[in-house]
Amino acid sequence: MKPCSSITALAASNGELEAAILVAQRMLAAYGDSSAVGFSYPQGYGAVTEALRILLHALGAEPDSTSEGRRTVTVPQVPGDRCPAAHVEDPTGCNGPVAVTVLDAHNTGAKGCEHHGARLLASLDGGRVYALPDAPDGAAIRVFKAAASIRPFPWVDGPRTRPSQLSHDENRLRGEDR
């Protein structure tokens, strides 16, 4: 099975997302089992690539640039949505535009406003923060400094007595490391 050549017709009749789902289901049915007779890795790879491309297009999250082998995507935000760095349980709103990327110890990252970037960084062990190219001057430094005074997972209530539950600043004052 080759990628659907009449994707435009499918998109017109079912909507783009429905068409993307249908193509993904067809590709999975045709190429989902590498032990099948006549399976071709190049065809399977092409089918998966095309299905993902169509799905990302339907969701409005197509890759917008390639840099040093890494791809960045633009994820559309609906008004009222918060930045990707905002934790689901964190009730606070964003304080401005997405300005920083916060990376964990495994280089998994999330882009966020300075407020949520600081709250995320405070909740990570071995996290790092980098300003985005269009960020205001000093954004990463402000996030780094703010994170030092914020307790991990600040939206969680309850007593905090262990060093891992306190901010970096509190641990420094007590002479303890997390």
C-alpha cells in the first residue's frame, strides 16, 4: 500500500484530522508488522513519515525549522491556554510570552514563559534554562534566579521539611544540599 494519493479528497469530505487518522490507520494496517511477507523497511518508513506529516499538518504543528539536526515545532495555542512549561496541576497563569526553554538532566525540554519556566526549573534536579532567540534580554538569568527561591512543585500544599522539598535558597541558608 502506498500513501494515500487522494488526501485532498479525503480532507475535503472528512476534515483534515479525520483524514490524517484514516491515513495513519491504513499505514499501520499495511506496515505495522515487520514480520509480514513482503515487508519493506523503506516503504514502511516512508508510510510512517507521510502519516506523521499529514497528522502534524492537520493539528497545525508542522516542523518550522531544522537546526543542527534538531527540529522545532510551532504548537498553536488557543487563547486561554498556558505555555508548555506550565504543569497541569499548577493553577497560575502565564506572565508573558514564551521566552525560555527549560531542559532536564536528560535534555528533554519545554518552552515556557518566565513564570512557568522558573517553576519548572525549581522542580527539576539538574535542570538548565536557555533563552529563546527572540526572548527579552536577561530572560534566562531572571528565570534561573527566580527558580532558586521557589520550592519544587510550589502548587502542592503540605509541610516541607526534607531538603528535596525546599528551595535552593532555603537549603543554602540551612547549609544542606538537595
